[in-house]
Amino acid sequence: MTAISVVFDHKLGDARLEKRANRILHQMIKSGSGVPNRLNTHHRERMGMSRFLNNNRLSMDALVNSITQSWYTEEYADRDLYVIQDTTDYNAIGHKGRLSESDEDLGPLWKDDTNQEFGFFLHPGLVLDGDSGFPLGYTHLHIWNRCVDQPNRHERNYKRQPIEQKSSYRWLESIDYSTQVLKGHRGKVVHVMDREGDIYELFAKPMPPNHHLVIRTSKQRVIYDESDSKHLLWQYLEEQATKGLVIEVAIPRQKKRKARKAKMALSYGRVEIARPKDRTKAQGPDRIPLYFVQLKELEHSVPDGEAPVHWTIWTDMVIENEHQALKIVDIYQNRWNIEELFSLLKTKGLECESAQVESGIAMKRLVIMAMQAALHLLQLLKDRDHVYQEKATLLIDTQDLTFVELLIPIYEGQTQKQKNPHPPESLARLAWLIGRMGGYSGYKSQSPPGPKTMRWGWRRFQEQLSAWRIVNQIKLD
């Protein structure tokens, strides 16, 4: 068992549950799968996993706390940290015959009655090192589902509901959990969110002085500029874009967008957002001061058939020059890490939505544990180029480094360009090998290995590592 699979020791209140939890996590990481039937070849192991996931004594809070409390050490106390929030769903429609729609741990995924998909939602707080961007752990893993008979937004008078009664409260709640996990942290903590985090109550929320916000805008708002003139946000931003500096920004690839160097107009400034009319004074002050950064792609930079990139980002951190503005953009771009994490949890990695389990609560427990396995796969994927200079022992035992060095010459080519360029015992050296075992050519001129390539390489590596361990054990015996 590797060092990374002792996350649950002394955390679940039952030594047998802890032993089983560590074993399941070890199997997930080793196999690169979150599907129980692929983790276990023996019937007894599969039944043991099923009993574990359906055990009423297994607290969801204890599982989550085991993971969120497993990574932080004094080593990180003075570093800047980015906590990336976002939401994904688990769609159980493919298991409609196995999982009951009346299961209290499952609910509709859509807010209307026209779509019959059901399942639950997951909202993590993924922590990155502020200097390197390397993923470290989680501050929270919030998992929940809608009720089947939940009244619609109109029936609940949703806009008038207190924020604590809305599903959007998860964005504020995650900050509370982050504050608890990072209590005593001396460095800066920046909470990074996409458009759904553009919530007035969140901006009004008291936070420790070293905690800050970077949130993409989504709502039209009444604002006041520095001369106290009143504006509507979208119109004001349009005017500011015409005054912006032109810079070049690397745009990452998405489903409907190619990766490219985009010419963009940069503008920034300080404004005060007004309290919305449907909020009371008890929900926040009349005005909240914020800084904005706007990046708007120039027309001639947009490829045919694509929409121009347009980002506007709120922050409470002071922006007085171009350097500070671009730093906020850089912080926000770290948000893509959580998209990669979700893909590793699902189709490009552990394939958790293919897992066949007996109940909604079992599926939730499985997904929580799979999030820890997905984190380790993300760490492997991110340090392919030795940017973060992490050690291979983050993912494998020290004694397995010998096997890594035995394998590398087999996958190296004749030329220098096809040699493993990374230092011994580094995570990047292991990642290069995993990529080659998954089908990567090894040439830097080609695209680096992606999640699927790394997943297949990781599985092959673990299979061969297991065989090597058996052979060595036979020799010892």
C-alpha cells in the first residue's frame, strides 16, 4: 500500500472502516478507475466494498473531513493559496433500473419538469499553490441533491428567499469551510469562482483579512464610479473597453474554442456596487467597493465561427496598474484546473458515472473517495514538465523508484530527444514514463499527453509494477 492511501487512518472512528477505506482508495489510484467491478477481481472484495459504501455507521462528514484534513502542513503556512470553487453533477440516468428515483439521496438535476435526468451535485474547494499552481488538496467537498417534490422557483418566491435557503449558499459556505481548514494560515488565500459566484451576499460576507475574492461577473448591476456617478455595469464596461490597453493573452482550448494567442483590450478600475433592490439592509451595505478587470478580444483576433472572448472579473484586491490587473487574470485562469479535475473524475479518468452501486448514499460516498484519487491523477498530469519540481514519492513508494528506472530505458528512443529529460526521483520523470506507456511519442514538438493517455499509461504501469513486486517477493521467499 502506498503512502498516499493512508488518508483515513484514525479518522472514521472504526479501525475496520478505516482499513477498508484506505484499501479502496489505494485500488482507485492503482487502477485509475472509480468503477467497483474494475477495482476488484475477487467476489469477496467486491462484496466488502459494497458493504462499506452502504454502511450506516460511515459518516459522510467523517469521509469529507478525512480528505480535507489530510494535506495541510506547516510547510504551506506562509504560501499564497488559491481555492478554486465550482459545481459538477453526477448523472444517474444510466442506472435508472438499478437506482430508484425515489431514493432520498438522489433528485432531479434540472429545475424544470421537462428533463428526467436525476442524480446529485458536487461542489469542491480545490487548493492550488499560489506560486506554482500545483494542486495540493481540498478545503471542502459539498455534496447534495434536490428534493423530488421541491417547489419551483416561482412557488418559493426564490428571489425573496434568504441566501441560506438557496442552493447558491454553497459558494458562501465553502469560504467558511476554507477558513476553518486554513485557520492560522499566514499567507494570502484567494477564493476563485466562475459566474455563479457573482452573488451580492458573498461580496458582503466578512472574511479574515488575508482572504480575498476573484470572481467572474455575470449580473447587470447598478454601480458608482470614482466620481460617484451612477451607471449600469454592462454599459460602463463597454465604455471602458474602448480605453483599454491592447495585450496578447494565451486562451486555453475548450469544446467550442481553439487555443490561441488573442489580442485583447485590457481595462481595470475601482467601482462601488449598489445593493440590489430585492435585498434588505440586513443582507448587506448600500454599496460595496470592488475592483474590476476586463479583457475583451479585438474583432480581428477572433477566428471564423467563434465568439470573441470577453472576461470581466471582480476582486477585492487593489488594482492600480497593469501588472496588478494581469495578476488577477492569471489567478482567474487557474480555475481551469477544476475543469480538468472533473474530467478526471468522469469520462477522461475514473469514469465514476459508470459505477454500478445499490443506492444514492453509496454513490455519494464513492464519489467523495474518488475525488481524492482524481486529485492524485491531476497532480501526475500537471507536473509532466517538472515545472512544480515535485517528488515521485508523492504517488509511489520509495522502493518502487527502482522499478521506474528499470522501465525508463525500455521506453526511451535512440536519439537524445527521445530520452527522459527529467531528474531521477522527480514526479515529472515518472509522468514522462507514464505518458510513454500510454502512447505518447516522447517528442516535445508534439502535444503533451492528455488525461486519457496518462490514465492508460498509469494502468499499464500499475499492472507491471504489481508483477514486479510479486517476482521480487518470490525471490525473497
